[in-house]
Amino acid sequence: MTLLIKNVRLLGSDLGPEAKADVFVSGENISAIGDFSRKSADEVIDGQGGYLAPGFIDVDSTSDHYLTLFDNPGQEDFLKQGVTTIVGGHCGASLAPLLYGSLESLRKWADIDKVNVDWHTVGEFLERLATRPLGVNFATFAGHATIRRAILGEDVRDLTKNETDVFVSVLQRAIAEGALGLSTGLEYVHARGTSYQELLTLAKAVRAAGGIHSTHLRNTSDGIEEGLQEVIKLATESKASMLVSHFMPFLSSGKQYKRAAGLLDDLPKDANFHVDMHPWGGSMLPFYRLLPHWAQTGTLAIMAKSVKDEWLSKRILKELPYFAPPDFVVAEAPGENILVGETLEGFMQKYEIKDAREALLKLLALTNLRGVAYVQNVDRDLADKMLAHPRTLIASHAPAFLRRPHEKPFVSPRATDTFPEFLRRVAAKKLLSMPEAIGKITAAPAAKFGLAKRGWVREGYLADLVVFRAFEVRTVVVNGIVAVRDGSATGARSGRPLLHRPT
């Protein structure tokens, strides 16, 4: 199979910014770049003078957390915005390794009973995934909470030396079998109390195996500066490559965020240290994380009981966060799908509740904490400035949901328009040149994650490509196969699991 993409301006190539050329693809690789006006191919696409760039890489997707890799393998929301590779397994939760075949660490996001788990190791998982063709390429971290809960169950305590040895062994095997490294979710229940010494031991194991450590800070709002200081210390002492997830400036913590961003400026230039963020004004929050910290203990079922307890619920009510009712939307509610897309304002009207916190408490009780909210809580002006930072990578922090005619899923713009929006915002505010912006979502993450022969438009590289005009994606190619043509998905599923190979 051959493909010729004609009349385009190249971004992410060695020919210089916006060089005019044609790109010839043979099989899954870029075989030639030049003037091929007289050359034929099995399929010819006229780029009409638009940009041709490497396929975009979403460094932090949650399609694995929400299990949409299984019920929506086409992942068309990502394809149609130019994304050819997504990275999962963040925030301490991953689909593998599973010591006992349990996806319990994902229950806060999705109905785990809908998936037939027939794997344990990362190697087995990636082999199974290869038999279920995806629309995009997929790479994953090994989740700290996933492994830890398999070792300890629901206990929240320090690991013993023997347990630490088991953890390190499982982690090293996971990386050897293709995991990018280890992810930790230090703001979540089962990792919040993790000691620094445990983190350092695991980070050193990651470094020794040639992997990457991705982490969600212990506090992403009023304690973000202190949380980043801890991770910088961890990176310095372990010498591990580091990625901080969800580094977003919330409206409630602007001063602390600015000080934290200053810490990034002080890092040595050769430090392999990055943060990821999106260009939108909203965040996705699992319902249980709306509870005060003291109530975030035990399993989801135990926490749900506390919300309904006559005495505890009164105490919880006083400490619930306040959200402007129109800015709070139910994004996921397994078992209560009728609530999806409902604002807190609408919920208050339906149940004739005048107080926003009382309505929120009723919502949490009604759903048994099994749900996710989309809330408008980001300082977009501050976020825009951070988008251009040299240590920032771009992520959707979102899944690609399957939309059926009889359902009404909430569709976050993060799932459908993150990468075009990033390009629009940095161009409109003149924060980055187009070649710089493209490098941030292609070459930089490919280098960070060790994704060989991706992230550049080069002869011999894999043909993950996107053609766009006026920030509108027209053509997407995944491993040499056209996945989007004239802005519409073709139904092709040519994505594959990507294995991290330390260099």
C-alpha cells in the first residue's frame, strides 16, 4: 500500500520550517520527501497548501481509566483532532500489571465489572491489546496504586522490606516488558500517605530500568509549591526522568502556582523534568475527591456509607467545596446515566434544593460516589502563559467516549479539541511559533517517552501524520493507514501498543 500526500508545508522535518514538499508513504513508513508531482500511488491526498506535521502525542489520556479502550477502540475523538498516540496509566492506576487480575484501582472512574480481564503482566496486557485493534497507538505506565493494592489490599500503611522487594521486582518486569515507567497519584487515597523513602526507592528502580516516573502531586491546589518541591527533590536524588501530571493553575491557588512555576525555572538545563497541562478552563474530578481528606479512607463503598451516615454527613456537608452551580457538570455516573450532562444548578432545581453544598451532598449519596464531575476552576490567563514553558507538555487529561444514539454522554472539549485549541491559543497570543508549538506535541514527547521513529517527518520514520489548515484537521495517518480523510474518521484501526525501549 502506498500513499502520496501532495502540496503541503512541512512542520517537524529537517527541511526547515514550513518547507513545501510532498510526502510518499510506503507500507507503514515515510519512504521519501520531495517533489513528486509526477509520481503516482495507491492513494493520493492533496494537502491544498496546508501544514503536514507528525501525529500529535497526548502525554496524559484517561481512555484506559474509563475503560473506553475496550468499548470505543476506534478512539475517534482523538483521531479527529490529530492525535495518533495516547499515553495512559497515569496517577497511580493502570490496566497492568495485575497481580491478581483486579482492576479495583479504576473503580472510581468506571464500571470495572464490564471488562473481562484475561491478563496479569504488562507483557500479557499489551499482547491482548494487540489483538483488539485501536484507532490510535497506546503506551502505558505501571500504576503505583495498582501494584500497591495488589500487595496490601485496602491497607494504607508503609511497605515492609519484603513487600518493597516484591514491588521493585514487579516494577522492573513491567518496564522490561514495555511499560514507560511508574506513575504515582499522591493526592489519591491509596497513595497520599506514601513515605518519601518508598517513593525514592521506587524512583531509583525506575531510573535503573531506564524508565520514567510520572506523578500527580500530593496537593495540586493550595499545596502545589510544596508538592512540586518534593518531586524535584525526588528527581534530583534518584536521577529519574520525571513528568508531573495535571500541573494546572486553579483559581484558588494562583500565587502558589506562580511560585511553583518559578521552581521549574531554577532547574538545571539538562534536567529531564517536565509537567503536563491542557489549554482549557475545566477539570475532571472523581466524586470521592470532593470529600474532605479525613473522609477519603477505605474503599469507595466505605466512603459512600459515610456520606449517608446521619452524623458524619453533617460534618462532611460543612467541609464540602463550593462550586458555582452552572459550572459543575456530571461527566460520568455509572448506574445513574440519566444524570450525565446535568449541572449542579439543574440538579438543585429538580430536587428543589436551594443550597449548593446540600445538593452536592445529595448527588454524592445518590451516586454512591461513583462518578466524575467536570468543573470550571482553572485560571486560563495563567495557564496560557504556562503553555509556552519549555518544560510543559500537552495532554487532554480525558478519555474518548463512545457515543450511542440512545445515550447522552458528557463530552468535554478536552476529549475533542485539546490539540487544535492549544495551537490556536499559542498562535493567537503569540506565545510560540508554529514549529515550536508542533515540536511540543510531537518531537518532545516522543523523545521523553523513547518512542522510536516517531515525532518527526523523516524518511524511514513511521508514518504517523496529520494535515491541517486553519487549525482544522483534515487528514490523519496512523502507521501508514489513513484514519481521517476530509475531517471524517474512516473507521481504520491501525494503532498499536507501543513499548518503551530504554536507550
